[in-house]
Amino acid sequence: MAEITASLVKELREKTGAGMMDCKKALNETQGDLEGAVDWLRKKGLAAAAKKSGRVAAEGLVAVATEGTKGAVVEVNAETDFVARNDKFQGYAATVATLALAGSGDVEALKAAAYPGTAHTAQDELTALIATVGENMNLRRSITLSVNAGVVVSYVHSAIAPGLGKIGVLVALESTGDAAKLSDLGKQIAMHIAAARPEALDIADVDTSALDRERNVLIEQARATGKKEEFIGKMVEGRIRKYYEEVCLLEQVYVIDGETKVRKIVENAAKDVGAPVTLTAFARFALGEGIEKAQSDFAAEVAATAAGQA
């Protein structure tokens, strides 16, 4: 009997996509025979996940969880929107969001975390779910926010179940004021974030490469107007200020009243909650953002198939 080493288990996992504990069991059952273990897993339906790993998964769910001064948001992808309505998939997404509360936001650490009620990891549980449901899935990303005093509030736009939907938002408010009133404020700001899509908290947080790119575009636009070079700088700076108002949360006009900047809304809240309030961070996950979805051309597929059979 071959020695069942960690490297052998790893090799079997890479060949089959099955969970670590299932791979160990398969190797034990086959006395360390790698190919025999592959067949054992296939017979059990546990190797099916590997065949699906190349397919694009851009649907699924965003899940949020909060507990006092900490909150987490995760994105779990699947291939079709149909799977997002599957009870097992929803249960998995909700569970990993809760697991994320104990972590730092590192998605690889979250994948390696022990999955409640089992002897395996969150990634292994997902692999088993892939084999059961029949679609490629991916625990794509995770963020956690926390405050020393105050609240972290969550909001899910068009939730299909508590804490589950396609847009999830977290808002971190640092304050020693009334927690219930802080939560109400946080919920309103979270709704603003869902609608307004800010990219940074404040001007100092704007990505420098994005700012440089925007500035270069604005310079060329200003020159195209035929204005003299000495006026272009002022034109560009005015437009940069407008850019900040579009991408910085604290510079945005609050969508709920349509006239006050979010920065002022937070400052004014001190009177209501009984202590100064600082909006320290936010997170906004929109399902599938940044994933290139495969565009299917059915007519082209039929033509290619016909050509291949000619």
C-alpha cells in the first residue's frame, strides 16, 4: 500500500476537484492507488466538479452578515440565476457570510475555514455542492469591516432572502452615540451607496491611476474646445472637482434628499445620536461585476457544427 501523503492528496484534489476529506477517504479505500481513487470518486459523483471548473460563473448571490461592531459581505458565484434560488446554495452563501465575520476579509482564508456541522472546509463544501447541483461555482471575494465603537450596518438591494441578493452594502459608523439611531442612519447611507455607486470614501482615497487617467481625458477635452493653454488648467481643475463629487461617497449629494452632501449628513447626525459620528468605511458588492461573461452566438454555433459535419 502506497503511503498516503499530503502531496498525494493534493494531486488527487487537482485531478478531480473533490474535497480534501473525500480525497483522503478515496485513497484509503484504494490503498493509495491514485487512478483507482479517481474512479472511486467518480463513482460517488464527487469528481464531477472538476469537469465544470472551466465554465464561467457570473450569477449567484451576494450575502451580508453583521454582528455589533463588525460586518462581512461575500460573493458566491454560479453559472445561472436559477441556482441562486436553490435552498442549498442560499444556505451556503449565508453560512460563509457568517463565517467571514470571524475573518479578516481574506477570501483564501475563508475558503480554508472549517464549515459548520462538517469535518471539512468551506471550499470543500462548495465542491460538494458543485457535484450535487451540477454547475460551476466560486467563492469569489469577501470584505469585513469593523469599528471600535458604533455599528456596522448592512443592506441588500432587492433581497431574495434575508441578507441575500445581487447588491450588498456595508457601512461602518464610528460613534459612542445611540446605536439604534446610528443603525437607522447607516441603513439610509447604505441605500444611497447601492444607488450612487461610489468608488472611494473621500478625495484622499481616490485611486491615483484612475485620477491620472481622468485628468488626461479632461485635458484633451479642454484642448479640443480651442481655449488657450493658460485657461485649460482652471477648466480641468473644475472638472476634477466634479469628478470627486461623482466618485467619492462623502462628496456625493445624498440621493435621499437630493441636495445635501453625504459628509454634511454624517456631521449633522451628531445632534440626533448624541455624539460625533464618523463614516470610516464602506463596501459595495454588485453580483458579477468585473467578470467577463461569455457571449453565446447560437447561429454561429450551429454553423460551426454544420461545417464540422460536412
